[in-house]
Amino acid sequence: MAFWVLQGRLMRGRGLIRALRQDDARQVRARIAELELDLITTAPLGRHRRFEAGHELRRAKLRLEKLEECIG
């Protein structure tokens, strides 16, 4: 049986999977914040970069929604 140490705790089974999903969700939330900041800053990004940032933001929000469903 495999054991993992995550965030200073010994993890296995459903607890491990839940902790991994929560960690993924934290990372996705941080990326969403970065992308939103990129889109609202006054620095000119260029049309293509704004398009890419918007597209990545939509994908990140969908991924976060799915992760939150898994966690809940």
C-alpha cells in the first residue's frame, strides 16, 4: 500500500485524492487571478495575447468548476 506525505500529513486513499484535488484547485485559483489581472491592467497586451489570456481564463474556470465538484 502506498503512503504519501502531503502538507506534513501522512495521506492515503480518499484523503490523498481530496488533498491533491484541493491543491490543484488552489493552483488554478492562483492562475485565474493572474489571468484576470493581465486582462484588466492598463499595459497594452496586444490583441492576440488578450485573446489567449481570455481563452485560458475560460478553460481555467471550467477546470476549477470540475475540481470543486470532485471535492464537494
